[in-house]
Amino acid sequence: MNPPSVQDPAPHAPRRGRPRKSAQERDESQRRAELLRAAARLFRHQGFDATSTRDIAAAAGMQSGSPFYYFESKSALLYAVMHDGMAMVTQAQAQALQALGPRPTARERLRALIRHHFEVLVGPASDFIPVMLYEWRALTPEQRARIGALKDRYEAAWMPVLGSLRRSGSLRARPEVARLFIFGALNWTVQWFDPRGALSLDELTEQALRLFLGDR
């Protein structure tokens, strides 16, 4: 009996995993991102009610009706600004913790979390957080619930760190209460921090760490 023949693999065998985006899909994804950046900037500086879709299209270099190709309404644009922003920073936060290596101390982890959060609040891509803080009421109840779930996921990464600090005696407050105080203090930074001022984000991080944990 002749052995079965071995056939060469098909030269155009389909790739495993997510298929590559076409040039048109990449272009549309980029234009959607440009719309979100423009909307976030205008919502932050002009307010949601005072900003029109025409304003957003002009800021993104598009025709006045272009936003409706990507979003059904201005409200949908506001939701996307918050949703995509929270998804992006949650992933970036996980990467900031992973970059610490295999066995960082709890204080090092809290420093990384605070530093990353300052980048989110007052860094170059920081518009969506003030929008979320000040335009929360413009969302529908269903939208608020979805954004709230993303926010809870982002803040949940802080709880094991705060719990470890409490057990070691470095943190005196209960972790769940400390989290509320910490985020309240950090989020207020958007009101007074001047990136051209005397404090860098690294120095600001050290000051916050001393405030929450003391000089150790």
C-alpha cells in the first residue's frame, strides 16, 4: 500500500485570530477617534449643552453632518467619549502595574496607580475625565450605569493595594473609605494643577503619596 501523500499547506491559508482591518476600516476608525478627541475637548471647555455637532465636526476637520455617520446623536457622542476613555485608561492602568515587575511593594504599586491617575487627569489626553466629572448628568440612566461599571472596574484595582497597606499599618483608614477620599482628592487636581507650574507629575505623585501614607 502506498503511503498517503503529504500535501503542502495551502499558500493562502486563513490567519488565526482577529482579521486585519482594511484600509477603509482603519481610516474610519481614525476618523472616529478624531471626532471623539474633538468632542472631548469641546465638551470640556464649552460644556455639553453649548457645543453643537457642527462645532465638533469643524474641530475635527469634517463636514457638518459627518458626526452622524459615526454616532446617532450628540448624546451618543458624549457617552462614547466617556466609555472609550474609561476603557483606554483601565487598560493603561493594568500595564502600569505590570511594568513594576513581579514583586513590587504595596507602596510602589500605590505610587504607580497615583502617577497613572495624574496622567489621566492632567496629561495630554486628559479631556474625557473632566467631561465625565462635570457632564455626568447629561447621560441617560442606562448610560450612567454602564460608565459606572467601567469606573468601578478601574477603581477596583486599587483595593488590593489599599488592603495590603492597611494590614501593614501604613494606611490607617479603612480601604473602602480611603479609596473615596483618595479619588476625591486626586480628581480635584484638574481644578488647580498647572502643568507649567513648579510641580512635575512625578513630584506631585510624591506629595500625594506622603499625604496618604506619611513620610516613610
